[in-house]
Amino acid sequence: MGMIRDLAIQGAQMVFVLVLAPLLLGLTRKFKARMLDRVGPPLLQPYRDLAKLVRKDVVLAENASWLFRTAPYMIFAATWVAAALVPTFATGLQFSWTADLIAITALLASARFFLALAGMDIGTAFGGIGASREMLFASLAEPAMIMMVFVVALVAGSTQLSFVANFMLTHVSLRVSLGMALVALVIVALAENARIPVDNPATHLELTMVHEAMVLEYSGRHLAVIELAAALKLLLYVSLIACVFVPWGLAPPHSGFWPLVVGAVTHLAKITIGAFLLVFFETSIAKMRVFRVPELLGSALMLGFLGTLLLFVSRSF
Amino acid sequence: MGDRGIGAETACAGGADTADEGVFMPVVVALGSVAVLILVAIAAPLASRRPAIATPVVYGTSGLAALVLFVTALAALLGHLDVAGEVVLPLGLPWVGAHFRIDPLSAFFLVVVDLGAATASLYALGYGAHEDHPERVLPFYPAFLAGMNLVILSADAFSFLVGWEFMSLASWALVMAHHHEEENRRAGYVYLVMASFGTLMLLLAFGLMAGPDGVYAFAEMGNRVREPWLPGLVLVLALLGAGSKAGLVPLHVWLPLAHPAAPSHVSALMSGVMTKVAVYGFVRIVFDLVGEPVWWWSAVVMGLGALTAVLGVLHAILERDFKRLLAYSTVENIGIVFIGLGLALAFRTNEMAGPAALAVTAALFHALNHSLFKGLMFFGAGAVLTATGERDIEKLGGLIHRLPVTAFFVLGGAVAISALPPLNGFVSEWMIFQAILLSPDLPQWALKFMVPAVGAALAFSAALAGACFVRAYGVAFLGRPRSAAAAEAREVDILSRTAMALLLGLCLLAGIVPGLVIDAASSVAIQLVGHDMPPQPLFPSLSIVPVSEGRSSYSGMLVFIFILISSGLVIWAIHRFASKTIRRGPAWDCGFPDASPATQYTADSFAMPIRRVFGPVAFGSYIERWMPPPGDPSPARLKVVRHDLPWEILYAPISGRVSRLAERLNTLQFLSIRSYLSLVFAALVGLLVVVAIWA
């Protein structure tokens, strides 16, 4: 019985992230519009967009290969698996030991690998420019992320997110190194999700664009899958920050029904606050030139590195 | 863990008696296979008049011999064969003889070498048919295989060095197979110089370890008591000797020249396998023969490894020649192996046996992984070369349409080499990260400061490897063809494809059930650091747990299954509920589709941002702009200047001095007989004076 229950909770987690992801996107758009004194699209607009895209025909470029057609599913699957492994409402899920935080980072890297390849498949200048910039950013964002993982793992003594979350719940303390890791993670999250100041999710046809340039040739259901994957990735990062740095409300392993509900509700509250903070930051800062971004990401890397170094010097930092 | 000692499971019936008879000893089988390889090498020139027959015979026999060696070594490694006992042949130095044996360390590397050799032979059965000068390749190929196996089988310094030199010279001959190209002749020259230098360093290292009474057999060499300064010096010599063969920065300069110059199956062997023989030589000397390590050794090894990994991949990302790009990526991966070895040394000197076992297993695992995916990638490069005659990726493009099968396998190799789950490259790097996370307990401050930097370098090189292979694959295989050769490429033969499929299958297997490899390497870890990793049973845990359950775990198989299930789910949902229509149209490209493939992003433009960000530090690169004076209608020019710093700082001055000295000495060739006689006399007097002072 317990096994079936655990499996059900794990399944619920997978569905939960999938359903929640477009909502987070809707929240950010709504908040942003309100801050700019606009009414903004309805909260559920991302769902409608997805439904519309799914119903539309795919217009495929003439020389698109099989890789172009399979890449959206690969990207989506890798992102979904990664997002399902980050605790949202409960820790200690059935398959939480499948992959630790380093593996989650690498899963996202797999998704990016295929996205960049898909960008290059048609053979246009835009796809190439997007892929090239994405890989440049990744070359700094990924080590920064790993350094941040090091900090968290050295503090908590584990790279398993469930253990980290439970550790943070029971050993609440303010640490310099964790602060550095938080800043590093926020910068990485901004870059990885193509948010301002690194990229602008609301624009097309700007030479500054990165993510949008790679998916330029996609349409119909392929685009829907890719957009959903992007939304999942944003949710993943917000959930990650919430799970490591504000783990309160997470249902402990083998808990009953009501802690799970509490966990889900607190998680909703957390991502609402997360969306607000993200939008607040985005509206108060200008987009950077492409070649300023490596400096920003380099500073994230250095912060993560410094945090790790401090913990190597003394565990009490 | 004591019950999992060396050959603990050898108690299989009959194992002991066969060893007594001495006929079925694994080492005898292995030596027999090596003898077959040497015989093939000798016979090949006789048959090379008829390449249509000689090619399949030579590669087929070599492949079979390698397969026998592989099976023997694997059975020995897993403990199914009794490996005790040495074979002493009356060859070599008369009072020493040639010693051969198989212990867990050599069994592991025999597995790596002969797996690579067997698949390369299979590939060559197809690929070798396109060879223009088979008589320049066929005799040396089996000799090369024999040399590599001899190095690993030998149990005394003399046969080790003979095997090493055999391997170097045979591979040199293969590098020079296409000697009509100027570039290859230069590669051959640089390789010969570096290989001789490396062998000299190893000779000195073994000489120091053998001591004044000349103990050459490894069995006795390991137990000698030595002066305290000596092991450090041996480490430096081993780094110079084995490191130059493996491609450690700054001794790597020959590698990106020589590896691509050889025919592709040989490139795969040189990059994937011969560098592992070098790693074996280093491990044998430093972990086994020289005695207890000192903590600063680990800092040197780790630091060089990190430098090698980062510089290797930065070079790779700017390279346009597909095979040279792969060679630079080999430099990177060797750096990762050395990072693992350095960590293992650090833990071993501080008596942290568990972490040491983790680090050394990770290093061995990565060595195996690299031999798998580098072989695959070089086979792919060879297939591209066969199909288009091009190595320059700027002239390729769109090959995924023309070579769909090869493109799929190379994509798999690119995923594996970029350390992405669920394939194998990720597992070994993940294990090294886990080892790094155990290192705050190291007592030395220098290591405490160094290890995080090494971790950052490892993460950085992994991310850059991803960028490098997106670029290589994206430019060569995706997009539109940039040349007529690429537009008319034809899929390669079935044997080449089978070899690639085999390697990709092994990459996947090692990625989703890494516990098999970890368990197989446990006896090696015991031999090297006196401890092994906890056993990693496939069921019921399905995941690898390097230290303890709560600390970290990773299950490649579950990740793979989840990816399959979730992509299956979404494909099903999409095809159930979504529009199924596909319309083909011209690329949108923001409304300005351009028919010319020249408008695509090129490899150089892809690498430009990375060059601009990291180039000034790594290569001292800058852009030279030349603007015509006002009124001059000639075009402005941009030139990217990129320095190969190790070459310019280290090698160019030395080679300049050597050639100047050689020019001076050149006059000695044209003296009169009187002058020669007086020179001889002076030399004689000089030597006698030396002897007089010595005595």
C-alpha cells in the first residue's frame, strides 16, 4: 500500500509541476504588466497560448532534419524529469534518490544541448547566433551552478535535494556562504531562463536575443512543447531556490494527506512571491549588452567559488 | 571489504589446477595473442601486394587477437581466472629476462586497450578499404597493438620500455602513413622528438627506481627502501615521460598534430587507447612502484590536470579541423583523468581510504569512458572523411540528411563526451565531483585552497565541452551543406557503422549501469589505494551510491527510463490531441530567408564570443584591424591573432637554440683528417681525465 501511495505522490508531483508551470509564467506577466501600469493578459493566458499552439499545424522548414522534429520532446522530457526531482510540496519522494542536484544541473544541460542543436539545424543565421550565445552563457552559468551546489552540499553534507531541504529545516542558521550561494543561484536562474538583464523574454527580432533566436523556426505543437519546457525550467529554478533557502512548509517524508496540502499551498505562495520578486528585479534593471553578461555570470561563479573556499577553510562559515 | 580482495572469486573449480599446469595461465594466452599480432605485422608486408586480400586478413586477425586479449583480461579482472604467477621469457637483458604478468591494474587497462583495439579493427575492416597506401598502414597496425599490450603485460622495466618504444615507433610510422602531406611530416617530426624525450624520461625514472644494484623486476622494485628525495624526482620524471605521451599541458603540443595525421581508425586508437597506456604507465610508477606518496604530489598532478582540462577544451572549441578538435578534446579528458588521480593521491597520503577509492575509481572510469566515446567520435570523423574527403567543418554541413545513421551515432558520442546524462561521460565526472565534496577534510591548507579551484575548472571544462560539441556537430552535421562534397556525401559501409553502434551501445550501457564498471574496478582500487568503493548492486537500488545513501546517489538507468517514459507520454499526448499536420515551407528566418548556405553561422562565428571572452587570457588573442587610408578603395582587414602560449614560451626557444647549436656543430662535418685525429685524441684524454677523477 505504502509503495502505491509513494508512487501516487511522485506522480502527483510530476503533474503538479506540469500544471503549475504556465501559471507561474502567467503570474510574472501579470505582475509585470501591473508594475508598468498596464492591465496585462489574464492569468491563464499561457494555458490558452499552449492550447492554441497545439491545435495549429506545424510549418516545418524544408531542410529540417529528424533532429529538429525530435529535439522538442527530448528537451521537454529532460526538463520535466529535472523539474519533477526538485521537491515542491514534499520531500523524500519515491524517486528522489534518482538524481542529485549535480545530476539535475546536468539534465538541464542536456536539454540546452538539444535546444542549441535544434537552433542550428535549419541553417539560418539567427539560429546560429542564439545557439552560440546560449553556449557562451552556459559555459559560465554551469560552473557557477556547480559551485553553488558545492556550497549547499558542503553545508548540508549531501547533494540530495530532499536531504538538503530537511537539513535546512532543522539547522536554521544564517551563513555567509549560503548568502553567496543564493546570489549566485539567482544570477544563474536569470541567465538560464532568459530573463532581463541577460535576455528579454518579451522580444523577437532583436539582435540581443538568445533563447527566442534558437526557437525561431519552431511552430505549432513543437513550439508548444518547447514553451512548456521553458516554463517548467523557470518553475524548477524558483522551486529550487524555495526548497534550499526557504524550505518551510515542505511535507516531510511519509507524511499524511494534510501536510501535503499545506505543502502545496505554501509552495503556491512561495512561487507567487518568487514571481513578484523576479518581476520587481526585472522592471528595475535594464538589459545588458551581450558581452557584459559574461561579467555578470563570472561574478556568480566567483561568488560560488568564494563560498566553497570559505567552507573548505572552515565548516562554520 | 576484505572479502572482495584480489581474485577473491577465483575459487571457481579447476582454476587452481590449470594455473599449476601453466598452459592456460591468462598471461600465456595474452602473450600468445601478442605473438600473433607480431607475426601478422611481419607477414603483412609480404601480402601487401594484394591489398584487397591483405586488408581484411590483417584487420580481421588483429581484431580477433584483440578480442581474445579483451576476454582474457576481462575474465581476469572479474576474478574468473587465476592471475597469480609470472612468466619469465629468456629475452631482453640476459641476467633479468622478460617478466610478464597480469594483475588487476594491468587487467583493467588491458580491457580498455583491447576493447578499443577490437572495435577499431572492426571499423578498419570497412574503413581500411579506402586506404590509398595500405602497405604503409597494414604492417604497423598490428605492431602498434602488440606494443601497447606489451607495455601493460610487462612486469620489469626493460620490457616495459621496449614495449613503450615499440608502441611509439609503430604509431609514428602510422602517423607518417600519408607522408606526402607537408603537415603530416611536421607532425611526425614533432611526435618523434617528443616520444624520444618521453621515453628518455621514463628510462631515467626506472633507472632511479632500480637503484645502483639494478633491480628491474616490478615485483621487487616496489618494495625497495629509497632515499627521501628520490620518489619526488621519479614523480617529476613520470609526469614528463608518461605525461608527454598522455598529452598533459604543456607537453601536449605533439598530440593535436600527430593524432589527426594518422588514418582515422589509428587516430581513434592513439587518442582513445594509447593515451590510456600512458595513464597506465603513470599509475604503475606513481601508485605502485615508487612507494609512499607525499601530499604535494597530489597538488602537482591535480593542478596539471585542471590546467590540461581547461586549455584542452578551449583549444578544441576554436578548432576547425574535425579530427584535430577531437585530439584537443582528448587533451581535455586526460586532464580530467589526472584530476581524479591527483585527488586519489591526496586522499591516500592522508589515509582517507574511502574517498581515495572513489577518486581512483572515477579516474579509471573516465579513462574507460573516454576510450569509448573518443573511439566513436574518431570513427565518425573517419566516416565524414570517407564520405566527403573533408576534415574542415567549415566546408561541411547538412550531413544529417546524407549520413543519417552516422549522424545518429556521432550525436550519441557528442552527448556522451559532453558529460550529459544519461550517457557515460557524466557518471565519471559526477563521481569526481563527489570526491571533491569529500575533500574539505584534507588537512593540508594548500590542498584546501586548491581543490575548490580544481572543481571549478572541472565544471568549466565540462560546460565548454558541451559548447564545443554543439559547435562541431551543429556545423558539420546540421544546417545546409557548405560545399559540393558535403552535398553529395554518401553513407558509409555497414562495418564502420556496426563499430560505431557497438561503441555507442557501450557508452549507454556504462551510463545506465555504471555499477558494473565500479564493481569491476574494485580490485584495482584495492591494489592502488588499499580500499574499494562500496559494492554497487544493480538490484534493488538501481543507482550508484559512492559514499552513503543520504549523501548522494545517481541512477543513470532511472533517468534514462524516466526520459523515455516522459517523452513517450508527451509524444502520445501530442499525437492524440494535437494537430498532426505538417506543412513544409521555406525557412522563416525572421522573414528574410536567404537561399545561400553562406549566410549560415560558421564554426568561427560560433566560437567568436567564447574566443572573445576567454581568448585574451588563454591564448593572448586579439584582433588586428587594418583600415585603408582615406581615399584608398582597398577593403579593410580584420585578423585574429592567437598565440599558442606553451609552444611560444617553452618549445620555440628550445628548438631555436638546438637548431643554432646544430648549425655551429655542422662545421664539424667538413674538417680535415688532422683535425679529426686531434679531436679523437682530445676526447680520449678528456674521458681518461674523467675516469681518473671518478676513481
